[in-house]
Amino acid sequence: MYVDANVPVTPKLLAEGALLLAPDGVVSHHTALQLWGGAGPVSSELHVSVRHDPRRARPRVSGLRVHEVQELDCATVAGLPLTTPARTFLDLAAWCDLTDLVAAGDSLVRRTGATPESLYDAASSTIGVRGVRLARQAAGLVRSGVDSPMESRLRLLIVLAGLPEPEIGRTIYDADGGWLAKPDLSYPDLRIAIEYDGRHHLRDSIQWQRDIRRRENLERAGWLVRVITAADLLRAPDTVLARITQDIHTRLAA
């Protein structure tokens, strides 16, 4: 496939090129996740799935991974055949750990209109596929309303440690019914808000100021606000857990 040097090389263009080598295939796995607008594990290869046919040799091209499957569950998006969100989730289970797979599922739910229930139903009804047990476990942990993979990672850190599952994106009101905040995670009964700080204030000082005011308003209303950064989550997850656990114990003892 040759294109003009002035044409931007986009994921869609690369997928179109891959399908020229596998014209009966559908874009799948990591590539489908990207084209659905999802977030999660990345791959240096383009992934395409084709129906198993012993009479046909799979294309062998550097940078292209062709998967043979029994059934092609696909949808057409922007003129491209992609595996459905549920099938994409199932396919990724053979390539991911639990955290990355849940993050991918959360993002597919957010971007495609799929539901956690649809992912769970697909995983539960599938047998004999590599990674299906992990897919079932992960599907049970996928939630709606998650804004980013790091928020997925933070929620899983809490839940897999045996702590109560926090609510996602719960709107908080003051005593007069006025809007206070919508923290990433919260324990409303304990008045604990957990915020993931993605350091976007380095790019957007106005949003940073808004975040500070929102947190101050929550604290004035009697909420305990715990802010977690990417460095906290990736370098010191045990410390993050210890802090949240202490917050819960402090509130329960009050």
C-alpha cells in the first residue's frame, strides 16, 4: 500500500492497509480497541482476525498479526469492519493482565455504548477460547462512568485489596442541595472522596484552580478528600492503600 507523503498516517489508514492483505478479515484485538476509541494495552503490531480456513495460508508480513478464529463478531465503524466491543474485550483477554483488561473494558463501555453486562454476558457464554476465565473475572469488575485507565487502576487497587468498592462519579451536594463536586471515587456514607490527579494542571491552570476550589468546598462540607497522583499509584501502591484504609478506619471510628 502506497500513500502520498503528505497524507497523515493514522490508525485508520494503517488498518485499511492491513485489510488489503487480509481482505476477508476484520480489525481486532489492540487495533480494534484503539479504533473504538478505547484505552488500554498497546501493541506494535496491527491485528486482524480471519475465519479459520485450512485451505488458505495466513499472510505473513512484518508488523501484521493475523488471528484465525471460528466466528467473526464484527461491526462497521467509519467504513472499517471491527470486532464488536464485546469480542474485542474477549480477544484482549489472551494478551492482558487483569488490571489492563478491566481498564480496556471500562473504556469500551465509556466510548462505544457497550455495557458491563454485555461484556459479562459475552464472557460467560464463551467457552474454549484462550483467556476466557480472565475475561469473566475482568468483566465482573468493569464499570460505567470511568474517565481514564488510571482511575480504573486506582479502583481495582482498592477493590482487590478487599476494601469496600467506592462509588464512581457520584455527585455530591451540600446541605442546601447545591452542587459541590463529582469526585472520581467516593464513599458517601463515610464522606470520603478519592480523586485521581492526572497532573493536567501542568497544561491547564484554570482547571487546576477549579479542582482546588472544589476540594476546598468538599472539605468545608465535612468531607475527607484523598488525592492520588500517578506517581503514588505506580510507584507506591501499598502506601496508597494504607492511606485509604486509614481514612476509612478514621471515619468509622468518628
